[in-house]
Amino acid sequence: MTDERRAPVQPNRQHNKPRGTVAWAEHLTAWEVYAARYGRGQSAERIAERHGFCYGELVDFLGHEPETWEPSA
């Protein structure tokens, strides 16, 4: 069984992306880079509770466009 959990992604005007979601695994990958830069004061779960990273932050933390991003319905 695959983990189908998804994390929210805030909209981003610069990338012309509305609110959406990414696979939890991709959120965790971005969070690891975030945590290395800024510390582990906020867990991956807490970031998600606070509406997730914005799309631009994901691009920055991942080093590329998120591969699992989907717009929210």
C-alpha cells in the first residue's frame, strides 16, 4: 500500500499557481532542506497544519518544480 497522504501548498503569484497539494513524501523532502536552513522548530506536520509551504518555497527547497503538485478542487 502506498502512502496517499498529501500536504497543502499555498498559492504563489510568481509561479502563477493556485492553492494545491503535493505528495507527503515530496513535502518531507522539502521540509528536510527547510529544517537544515532554519532549524527544526516547526515539524513537517506543523508546516502542513499551517497551510504548507507556498509553491515558490517548494521550488526553492526542492531545487526544481514539485513533481506531485496538483491544484485543489
